Amino acid sequence: MEVKVFGDGIKNLKELLEEKGASPYAPCAGRGTCGQCIVKVLSGPCPPSERDKEVLSADEIGQGMRLACRAFPNGDITVAVPEKKNPVICTEFSVNSTHQTDHSVSSQADKSASGLRVGIDLGTTTIVLTTLGSDGTAGETRAFLNPLSVYGSDVVSRLESAAGGKLHEMKDLLRRKIEDELRILIGTTVFNGKKTMEDCTSGIRDTSTSSDEKIRSNPERKAQIAPAVDSVMTHVSRIALAGNTVMTHIFMGWDVSGLGKYPFKPYSLDAAQTELLGIPVTVFPGISAFVGSDIVAGIYGLDLINGRVGDMLMDLGTNGEMVLMTEKGLIASSASAGPALEGAHISCGTGCVEGAVTGITLENLRPVLTVAGARSFRPTDNTANNSANDSPSGTPGLSDTSVHPSGTAGSSGTSAHPSGTAGLSGTSVHPSGNKGLSGTSVHPSGNKGLAGACGSAILELVDELLRTGILSSDGTFSKNYADEGFAFGTDRNGRVLALTQADVREIQLAKGAVSTAALMLCEKGCTDPKDLHISLAGGMGSGLRPERIRRTGLIPAVSEVRAVGNSVLCGLMRFFRDSSDPASTSSALRALSDIAGSVTVYDLALDDKFQKKFLDSLDFIQE
Ligand code: FES
């Protein structure tokens, strides 16, 4: 998209673009750390910043590339802003419990329920809406990016904004977006026909894929169609919502000041009632500041409360939250993996959007990519010039790194929900046509360019680099790759996508935090990690292929790992099925509150063994 702005030399380009409704992708909310808000200045005065010189090549700067949050144009300029890609989000879920008994369907209750019910999985990165029909079956699903990303991709940035006076602005933005998406979802479900849907929601449909700015820019059209659109909402009887504690606080407009500092006290963890478009909404209860109602939904959906000792729910879609069934009941913990597992703060990384690489294997050192939403390509030329070299570069390790287990991992000190790798139904793409990128890469031609690599692909590549000896177990690249990293393709702008030494360090921090939390939870629960039965949930969890990332050590080597998809939706749907009338609703709500109240939270931040164990866990596995 081309946008014209006038710069006064004081406002940065990101702010100017936001005013025009053309926000660039900005995971660090303008802190200058993520290096991802790249736009192209087509004309006008906009000198490169110091940060540009660190992040971009001289070539790229010469072509007009700038980090929008670090550019201060002076005068009229025209900018090309990359299109935001649709997220590929995990909306699937299994209704089997962790212990393989079918707990799930109260079919009698379903039959007496009237109207559609809608479950909302309120994630930090993505939001998923799913309907449950009166026959008890899950129906339409709508998934979209959380509009609060303009306040940063991680919960810490958003907490800062909310605590800094923007809470109600954020609540309004979030609710407005959910309401607009609800209208479309329900219109589609009720009319089950495109024409009627377009008649009802054309104004909103136009705006739904990109930003709320467009909706606001056409208030007349919105007012004109609102009655027709809202009439479809009478088909909805109830809504239930679950999310992490920060997101549910913002959604409710609750004071978040206690969440950002010790002792991390939420305003409320109780189940709550509110409304959207006049429809009653039940917000699930939470467990702690770091273990939210999304985990309660997962426990309920998978019936973990009645599970076996050793059953573990691991939700890598967000903050590395995990719950373990022990002899004494459920214990839960949370470890911030930082943003690396969702592709942020990784030079070649991206969320799981169309065109993102979701899996990488090496065939004779040639990268074979799986790309989300890609067409199938056959290899036409496999003359790439990858070659392994075993000499370690001597890049320093991470022995002096420190991390807070529940919210500050990653070198940037941020906490994020790595949910960017969901629903990996992508198509295998063979690289063809070598472009000779630093002598180490192939260029996947036939594609219009890659969006980047999401967390699952980055982990798979690390595993492959360990297998081939290009990375050593301490995460150091061998000599030939030490400077440029390992390249696996190019993006839409022709930039080389390579996993660098700095990226590997970020991954080490992330996997160290998650694996340490899992192992310490086992220790606390007197469970041998080998006896774990892990249910991997969430976008990141569903996208991972455990056998392809074994060497990274992210997931303990255990007897059983299975992907259960979106466990939050599973819990929301079970709630509806269990609560068709006031009496059963009270009982289902009591069950949720009992779960929330029964889980013991193990706060790793208060355990002084964490730091040492974390440092000990940074190495990879190399056989
Ligand atoms: S938003 Fe500009 S560097 Fe992150």
C-alpha cells in the first residue's frame, strides 16, 4: 500500500502512518528492538537512522528501506507499507480428554439449548471465535489478529500502555474489533450464503481484514448498515470467553496496575459477566497473574482434573504455561519464552502468516521448506551450494544471561505469547534455483517471496543444523556460517532470510525457559519426566512436530506427546455443552471456579534454583 504523509521532523514515521490507518507491523511497539517495522520510502526526505544502519544493509538503505519507528521524515514523503498478512491460526481442537475417556458431550443438554453460542479464545496475538449450534456441533470459526498489537506484540508492552492511561482506549479497540468480527461470523453462520452476508455486512467486510481505522473512516456506511447487521445477532444466545490474565483484564477494563509488578496481584480472577452487542458474555475464571482463564479452559476441556499422574498440559501458544497432574493434584507454572518462538526478535522470523515458512528440513544441506498457504512447487534445480563446516566460530556462550521465569525472558526483556505457528496445513515447497546467498543458501523460486520463518520452522532448522554439525551443542555456528548465519531463502523484497548467531541465542533463551519450567514442575510434583504424557496445546504447540525438534531440548524426552490443538476452544465448547439451563450453567461455572481454585501455582521466580537450572539448560542436544 502506498501512503503519502507529511513529516514535521518530530513525529516518527510509524506514528504518521498509524494516523493514516496504515500501521506497519511493529511487534515491539516502536521501541526499535524488533527490527520488523520496515517500510520503503519511495520519495521525499527521510534520512536513515543509526538503528537502520544496524538492522538494514547498505543496499536496503539505498533502496529506501527504513524502520518506521526510527524514521523522522521532514516534508512530504510517499511510503510503501507492506501488506499485513492473514494469520494462520489454530482453530482445531480435540474433544478427547487427557485420559482418553469421552467426557465431552452432554448431548441431552445441547438439544434443549436455544440459539447459537459463541466461544472466544482471546489470545495475545490472535483471537478466535467459534460458534456452537443448538445441535451441539462446532460450526463456523473466525480468526484474526489481536488489534492490541499496535500497543506491542507482547503482554509487557500492553501492560505498560494500559497502566499508563490507555486502558479504556485499549478496551474499546479490542471490543469494537471483536464485535465487528462477531457480526461477520454470525451473519455467515445464520445466512449460510455469501450474497445475504454481503448485503448485510459489506461495509464491515471491507474493513475487517486490515484495521479498525477503516471502519472508523466510514461511520456513515457503518451506521447505515448497523441495524441490518445487528439484527442477525438475535440468533446468538450466549458468549463465553477465556484468555490470559492480562488480556481478560483489558477486555473487562479492570485495573492492571497490580499485574506488572511484584507481587503480581490481579484485580480479579473470578468468573465475570459482561456483554457484547447486548449478548451476555461469561468470562472464565483465572488462576494467577501468569496462569489465566485460557489454562482453566484447557484443563476443563481436556478433563485434566480427572487425569492420570504425569498428565501435562503444555500451552506454547502464549507464555509457556504448563499444568501437571501429580499425586497431590494439579500444579501449574508459567515461563516466558520471550517473543522468539513466535518469530519476533529473530532476524528471519515472522508470525505464522500466509507465506511464512512453517517447517524446514535439510537435504544435503539444501533447505526444503513447508510454507503456510503456499502452492506446491516441484524442484527445478537443486544446485544449491550449501556446505557444512565444522569449525566452531568461538562465539561466546550465554553463561552470563539471566532470565525471569514468568515474564521477562528473552534479551529484550519482554514477555510474549508465541502463538504464531498454528494450523500448519501448509504445502511442501522445494527450493529451486540457487541464488548463491553468501555461498550457503538456495532461493525458493516460483514463490513470490517468503514472509519469514515462524517458530516451528526456526526450531526445526536449529535441529537440522545440530544434526549436520553446523551448530554445536552450545549453540555456536561453525566457522563458515559464523558471520552470515544459515540462509534458507529470500523474502518479498529480495532480502536474504538467514538464521544468524544472534537468532540462535534468542532461541536458546526461549527453549531454556520452557524446558526448565517443565523440568522444575516435574521435580515439584515428584514426577519423572520420562513418565510425562504431554498434551501440546495452542498455536505453537499444534504446529510443532516433536520428533523434528528433539535436539533443541524444548520438550522433555517423554513417553507420550500429542498435539491437542486449541484447548481453549475445547474448554469453551464443553462449557456450552454442559450448561444449557440456569441450573447446569451454575454447576458448570462452579466446576470452572473449583478448577481455578484447586490448581497450585508454582512461582518459579521465587525459587532460587531456577536461575542455575536455566543456565544449565541452554545447551542443545547433539548426538
Ligand atoms: S516497531 Fe520499529 S523496530 Fe520494532
